[in-house]
Amino acid sequence: MLSKQTFLQGTLILIFAGMITRFLGFINRLVVARLMGEEGVGLYMMALPTFFLVMTLTQLGLPVAISKRVAEAEAQHDHAKVKKILVVSIIITSLSSIIFTAVMIVAAPFIATTLLTDERTVYPLIAISPIIPIVAISSVLRGYFQGKQNMKPQSYAQVIEQIVRISFVALFVHLLLPYGVEFAAAGAMFSVILGEFVSLLYMIYQFKRKKTIRIRYRFFSYLKSSGQTVKELFSIALPSTGSRIISSFSYFLEPIIVAHSLALAGLTTVMATKQYGELTGFVLPLLALPTFITQSLSVALVPNISEAEAMSNNRLIHYRIHQSIRISFASGAISTVVLAIFAIPILSFMYGTSNASTMLVFMAPFYILLYIQSPLQAALQALDLAKPAMWNSLIGALIKFFVLFILASNEDFGIMGVAIAMSVSVVLVTFLHLAALKKTINFYIPVKDIAKMVALILVTWTIASFFYDIYSKYDPNVLLFGATLLLLAGIYLVMLFLLKFITKAELEQIPFLQKWIR
């Protein structure tokens, strides 16, 4: 039998795995950045949006739909329905992945030369193509385990994927770098494929070891009788994938518009690629650091809110959304303050350059809203409000591109225009999600909670500024810097308890803390 976890237990498992994965991911980025430099990172990052767009089109939003429908079938003890869901999902993702892999390989030269304006990106684009069917099958298994409310297999798989990637990225980059940074970028992409493949093998092993159904038994008979299952899956999948398609298409268009806008501002292709590499390879990963917590909350939130809605438990729905916002803000506030105040030492220690510090300082305060955006979107999807979420994402993307083109094509702004446009989009989409929840279920953040959020930020900012003034009087030192951040984190943790961002009732749900609290 698969072990089932509660909302917080499942979230914590995902958070711990996400923490390890994010740490390993940073090591991977450090290796890539040190070996390939800004230009190589720029080529690597310019190719990724195309891959993410193709993956979104391949999956068709099925992972969320699988999770929800499997959870419903499990509640009704309908094992035949679970098997139908898996059969249909595997067939759909397998066929779509084959089609889109072929399309990506054929279209790679056009995308690289015409759209991305840098023909060297053709190598990482082709190198990453074989990963599409691997990730497609993995997404089906993830949805299955999430529907079973067992977050351990996908959590372990994430860690395994990063370990394999780190183990091989330096080797491939080192071997291919003498042939040019474009080949080194392709080598970095190939390490991603190996990581995902080993991760998939682990997921398949876990599925076979713990499964209660046999997929191959009467496979085609289940497929023939799965018409209604297809309709039920796509009733969730198509609306849910709307936001992802918009996000991925936006991510795909972004480097294209950035390249052309910076060219209009007078930057050469090499310089534009370098600056975009600093923004997307150095700044954005730091800003996204707390998102492993918010994404973990989002994954656990969908089946929980869906269950509460089925029972017409509006009070629980509101509580879960409040709880997710509170935890997400708490995880993001400390990150925002540290990145804004300690931008130069962080960039210098991690990447050997502080060129992107201005962008990091500017964007950090706005990106605190990004940390509550994922749970809000998950709540909308769980409440069958994927369509408003999709429109919010579309509006945010259109406004981002408008602001980006206007500012980035102006030589007075340049790459800072891109940073401003990204920040505007984050703020706008988050408030639109809140407005959608207010309109449909009358959800709002109480004034008391907003006051606590403001107080947490202001107090943390004041203390961090004081620490930075002391730190800046000494020569740059990694140990001193680490000790400063640990002391700040300790004080911050105390404030979280004082302001009740973390409650005793929540801590009691963590097994190894129960005996200490009670």
C-alpha cells in the first residue's frame, strides 16, 4: 500500500526535497557559470524557454488533472477508474511527446537563427529535444502519486535527478568547451537529459513496487472503454493548461523580444546575450529560491481544496488558502530582505561577479508577491476557476511584453527595462488572482494579517541593514558572511513565532516535533 500523508506532512516532504534540489541546482548553476561564463549561460538560458513551451504543449495540463481524478477515484475505491486514467494519460503523452520532439528538432535552426537571433543556440536546442518523452511519462507518474497523496516518490526522484545532473555537467561542459561555448551549452543540456532519465527509472521502480493495479493487463480493453475518462481529464486539463501555455509561450517569446529590443537600444548580439544571461542565469534563480516552498504548497493544495469543495466546507477552503499565503510570505520575506541588502556579496561569492546587483536589488521587493502567486493559482484551479487564472496570466504577459519593448529598446534603460517589465507582471498577476478569489468565494487577506506582513518586513529589513553595516567594515569573508546570515535567520525564526506566522497547532502535525511540543 502507498503511504498517504496529511496536507502539511505532504507539503513538508515536498519542501525538504525542494530545499535539497534547489541547493543542488545552485551548485549546478555555479559549475555551469564558472565553466562557461556569462555568454555560455546566456546561450543555455535562451534555449530553455523553447523547451519549456514544448513540454507544456506535450503534457496538455494532464498532471494536475491526473492528480485530481485519481484522488476522486481513490476516495470511491474505484481501481478500474484509476487504471483507465493511467492508460489514457500514457497514450496521450507518449504520442504528443513524439510529435513535439520531431517538431523541435526540425524547427531548431529556424528558432535559433530567426527568433533567438543567435544561430549558436541551435546546438542546445537539439541536444535537449530527447528529454521531452522522458519528462512526459514522468509527469503522468507524478500525477498518479499526487492523487494517491503520497509525495515521497516524486520528492526522491527530484533529488536523484539533480545529483545525476551535477555529476555529469562538469564532465560534458569540460569536454565540449574547447569546441566553443555553444557545444558546452549543449553538453550542459545533455546532463539534464541523463538526470531526468535516471529520475524516470526510479519513478517506474516505485510504481511497480507499490502498485495495486497492473497496467499491461487488458490494456486495450481499458483503452476502448475510456471515452468518459478522456472527457473528465480534459475538462480539467485544457483549462488548467491555458495558464501554463501562456506562461511558457511568454517565456519562449521573452528572449526573442529582449534580443530585438536590446538591438534597437544599440547593443551587440554578444552583449545582449551576456546581459540576458546575467538576468536569467544569476538574478532570477536567486529570486526564485523560496519558490520550492510555494510550489510544494501548491501541489498539496489542489487535492485538499478539491476535497473541501466536494464537502461544501467553505471554512476549510478559506483556511487552507490563508495558511498557504501565510507560509509562503514567511518563506519569501527573509529571502527578499537578504537579496536586496546583501546583493553584492551574494553575487560575488556565488558567481565571481556583482554586475547584476542593481537588477537584483530592484527586483527583490516586487518578487515577494511571486511567492504567494503559486498557491493562489493552485486554489483557483482546485475551485474550477482555471479560466480566470488563464486570463490573468494572459493580461500579465501582454503587459510585460509591452513594458519590456518600450523600455528595453530605450538605451537609457536597456536590460533594466527587462527587469522592470518582469516586476510589473509579477505584481499585476498576483493582484488579479486575489481579485478573482474575492469575486468568486469572497476571499480576502485580513487587515490584521497585512499589518503583520508589513511589520515582519520592516523589522527584518532594519536588523539586516544593521548587520550589513557591521559586515561591510571587514574584508569579504565567506565564513563571516555565513555567520551573519545564520544569526539573521535565527532572529527571523523567533519573529515568525511571535507574529504567529507559524502556529503551535501546525508544529504538532510534524511527527518528530510532537513529543517536544506536547
